[in-house]
Amino acid sequence: MWDSLSNPLRCIAIFLGSLLLGWPVLNASAQPGPVGNWDCVLGGNERGVAQLFFNADGSLSGRALFTFTGRAVATYTNRGVLYTNFLGGAYLLGQWSYASPTTTNRIVGIINGVSSPAGSTTLTTNGLSFHGLVGRSKLTLLAVGYQGNVSFQGIRLRATNDLTGGYYATGQKRGAPTPFVEVFNLIPPPALEYLTNTVITPFDCSTTKITSTTNTDLITGITSITNYVVITQQVCFATNTAITTISNDVTANYYFDVGSGPAYEYTGPFLVSSQHYAALLQARGVNSAFITVYAGPFNPVTGRGLLLGTDGTSRNIKFSIYHGPR
């Protein structure tokens, strides 16, 4: 569940959840803790790339692109929800805290995101709870949510070489008789991005109808009027649109892809990790009704990668990326 250029991180579903308030005061010590920007590779029930920005006040933000590796539905048993699968992208929000007032290498918290289902402009929420270890140059988070277990293996965010320019890719779907070819460009993201949220609010629009009848007594000649009140109870819905502005203060290793394949065009975000991994989202159709997400090994020096992805129907689509002429 991020649509084309105005809302590039639309997805089928996402990491989302409620912000937690009242976190304990953060401990200050000689160790740096997690404060700063991190470059993370996702593992477990999801594959992708995330950038996490930890703030000293206990808040965090960021962005993520991801595809899934597990089953495609939630399973409910007497032991609870086992897992469900999400693919797409999200803007991340959340909170973190030190797990103990005497240490700065163990942290806990939640990771939140903002996005909307494919083909929709209504934002949805879901969430991941995490605990983890942090050092000066390495971050390891183990998170759990409806999508199952998701790991974040992070290093301090640093920019790779500039990847703007032209690329081409060859892809192969399982069972397809022939491969397909795509050509795309990576361009820098804008300074500001916008999330459009359509909110439908119910309200009482019941109606009242009053009718009257007049009766005259033939003997007394007295006329009486009888009123009948009919109340029709009903609920109406008001549609309102809210725009949330996202400021891209940190743009290292973050790009937009603008490309085309046979009989289609697409746009979307692209995240590359210094850990030789990348994730790419392709969105097309009205309100990004159709999305595909790829993730896998990528060499930022050569601009070559071998990714796997899904479009929500076909899984494990092979997607080999090559940098065009420099």
C-alpha cells in the first residue's frame, strides 16, 4: 500500500501504527546511542531497504521500500495472528527509548509509517514493535507485527556515488514464455512530497416530515387538526481531503525512478543501501492502482543489481538492473 510523482510511496499495505506517548527521558552517556541517520537492510518476512532517522527527543522518522517473502494472507488461530504480508513503501514515524536507564546499547520502540492502499487516497496505519542493539556504527533491530518478524540490519547512513542517469532492466516472471525489458531513469527526489488523505466522516442526516389532517364533527361542527410526525433515520457521509507535506531533509541514496516497459509507464521511489542492496517501487494506473516492488543485491559502484519482486499476483519476479552509458 507511496502514487506517481505526487505520492510516490503508495502500497498495498505498510508498517504503520499509533504513536506512543510518555516515553522515559533519554539517558545521556559517553556512547552515542542511536541518534542519527541509519541505512538499513530488511530481512525476515520482508525484504527491502529502510532509512531510519533517530532524534534525541525519542522520536524517529524515515522511509522504507519492501516486498514480502512469506505467505500472502493473515492466519488467525487460538494463539493469535501469525502473520500477514505487506509490499510497497511507507513514510516512517515512531518512538524509541533506551531499554534500561543505565545503558545506551539496548533500545526498544515502535516503527510507524504513512501510506495508502493501491488505488486509494485513504491513509492506513499498522505497526511494528522492536527491540535492538546499537553501537557506534552498527544497528540491529528485531521487529514484530502482523507481517511476522522483520529484521533491520543498519549502518550509519552515508551517500554512495551519484546514481542519477539511465538504466535498463530485464525481467522474467515465473511461467512466462519470454523475458521483458524496461528502460528507466533515476532522478533526485523533490525537496517536498505530498500525501493526500481522503477522510470519509459519517454524520446524522435524519429527516423529519410533518403531515396534518383536518376533521370536522358533523354534530358539533368542531374542527380538529391532527399532526403526524415521521422521522426517517439515516446516516450520510462527508468526504474531506487533507494534504500532509513531507520534507526531504535527508536525500542520501534516495531517488525517483521514471521508466517504461512494453505497453506501460511507471514512476516510484528507489532506495539504495551502502550494504550493496536496493529496493525499487513501480507505480502505475489511477492512484497507483498497480504496483510492483523489487529488492535484492545491488552494487552502487557498477549500477548493477539482481533483484526479486512481486506485483501482488506474480511472485519471485527476477529483475536484473544494468547502468546505461555513462
